Amino acid sequence: MPPPADRHAPLDLPPGVVALGPEACSAVAALVADAERAQSAEVGAALQEGLRVVPRPLRGIARKVLTG
């Protein structure tokens, strides 16, 4: 599944996090990046699992409909 177009946009952190300093901002940014990677992997796995119920000749069409 292709990544969202704005994936590389900088995070707009809340003022409370920014007030904690650059180390906290870096930690939050790393956590968000890890969560996005995990979410992308889980969505991909769920898509593959869901396509298993579609007859094989129709899987390509179904994948295109689901992913755009």
C-alpha cells in the first residue's frame, strides 16, 4: 500500500511537548514514525488476509478497488 502523500511532513507537536525540549520532540517523532510503520504493516497484512476470501481470478481487481 503506498504511503500517504504528506507522510514526510514535519509533525505539528502540541506546545506542551515542544516545551519539554528537543530531546522530547525527537522521541515523540520517533515514536510516531514507528507507529506509522507498524500501522502500515498491519494494514497490509489485513488486506492480504482479507483478499484470501476472494476467488483467485478476482483478487487483482479486488485489490485495485480496495487500494485505489
